[in-house]
Amino acid sequence: MDDPTGVQAEQWLATQLVQAGWQVLAQRWRCPWGELDLVVMGNNLVAFVEVKARRRLGPDAGGALAVGRGKQRRLIRAAGLFLADHPELAEASCRFDVALIVLGAGGFQLREYLSGAFEVE
């Protein structure tokens, strides 16, 4: 997400997660496989959070639908590189989350947060 709304949505969600007790390890972490929007940690769990920002919702705008198999594979590979760069996280559990954020008249709203949205095969 390189548009300003996407970057702002990622920052907004990072703030919400910190307020909920998570620690942000990385934001917009880039590697040859792509970008990890947010990497957060809490209770020995690392969550790789893919943020999908929308100005409006259509019938097929769900967060899970926005992360297809190809995107999942790229996120899994990127997460592997992130973990290789951070050996101190070797004992942590990991999961992949997807957040759907909508920009409305009142600002950002979290419309959907899927914890463990997909599994590593």
C-alpha cells in the first residue's frame, strides 16, 4: 500500500494495537518478497499483520478475500526472512492476521480483524 491512505491506515492500526498491549517490531518492512505491513508481538506471539485499507466497501471487499494464495505465499516468505533477521524471536509462536480498515467521514474504522487468517502450509 503506497498511497497515503494505506500508510495512514497502517499507522492508525499500529496505534490501536499498541493501546491493546502489543509491541510494534516493524512497520512497512521490505525484502525481495515484498512488504510486511506490521509485525507486532505480545505474549510470546509474533503476528504478521496485512493491512487492507478501503475508502468504501463493496460486496467483495472483505479482508480475507483481499489476500489471495499468491499474496499469502509472498507474506510467508517475507515473514521467514524477517524471522531469520531476528533470531531472538526463534522461540515465539507466529501467525498471520489480516485487518480491513475503512476510511469514513469520522476517520478510520476497523471493520474486520482476522487473527490467524491463513496457515503456513
